[in-house]
Amino acid sequence: MLRLVFLITAMSLSAFAHAFDLQQLSDQLARPSVVHGAFIQEKHLRSLPQPLTSQGNFVLAKDFGLLWLLDTPLKQDYRITSAGIARRNIDGSWQMIPGKTAGAEQNRLFLAVLQGDSSGLQRDFELQLSGDAQAWQLTLVPRSLMLQQVFRQININGGALVQRIELQETQGDSTLLKMIDSTGSQPLSDSEHADFVH
């Protein structure tokens, strides 16, 4: 009898340990107000034998948006906010990029993923979460016809923060983003704050 009680207790504890849900993931990703890190982006095109690789740094601020600072193969800074996407000019000013392109849609999704906005993602995707708080995978399968024409599915992996995003496109191309050395312990610098508000 004691063994049976122990077995039932162990099973219920194990079920509790694995009950990691979308709300917990959202809360976990939304916890740091600022995340700094580096990224490597690989664009795999069916027509090319090697992926197109770009590298840089990013700053994700909960109250503002995302700075995407490309270093190679060319130096270019982008700011992604709820207002849209802006590109830094040579004189340091920001210029909005017009239009609702597929790239703009991709960046909006990217921002929602990094900020842990599962309610925003659920409007556009079926979400399937597996794993636990230390190692999880979220699979996004598009609901709308427009998104189905662009993406087959999106796979996101992480722990305390997002570590890897893979965008599988319907035409067979894919984009892999690796987030490296991400930390949520550094506040915005004065210059980063200025980039968001000007």
C-alpha cells in the first residue's frame, strides 16, 4: 500500500513538473525589462549551396521594442516597434520603412516571440509547447491564409530566454536565428534609450 501511495505521489509530482504552459512561458520571457545579446542569422535558399549569413547585436526593451544592429555582411541598424520598422540613416536619424511587406510581418512576429506575447501569436498561429522552463520548444503553425502562403511553420527554442528561431517557408527556404550570450541583467544605456525615443 505504501508503495502504491509513493508511486501515485511520484506520478503526480512528475506531472506537475511537466505542466509548463503558454502563460508561464509568456511570464518567463516577459520578466526581464531589457535583453541584450548577439545574433547569427542564416538564410537558407534552395537556389544557393551555402546559407547567407549575417551577424550583429540586438537590444530588446519591453517598453519600447527591438534594436537590430547588423554588423556583417554590411553595417545597418534597424528599430522595430509597434509603430513599424525604421532604418538608421548615415546622419544618425531614423527613417520609417513604408509598407506592410512580408519582411515587416516577419519582424512583427519576431518581436512578439521575443517579448513572450503568446496572446498576440495565438491570433495568427496554432501554438504547440513542449518541454519545461529550462528547455522548451514552441511550434507555430499559421492559421490565416496569408501567413500560410509565407510560412509552413516556425520553431522556437529556449530556456530563460529565446535561444533559437527557425522560420520554415512554404517555398522550401528557411531562416535560422541563433541568439547568443543573451542577458537580461543590463539596463538600457543612454544611447540605446535615445535610439528608441528619437
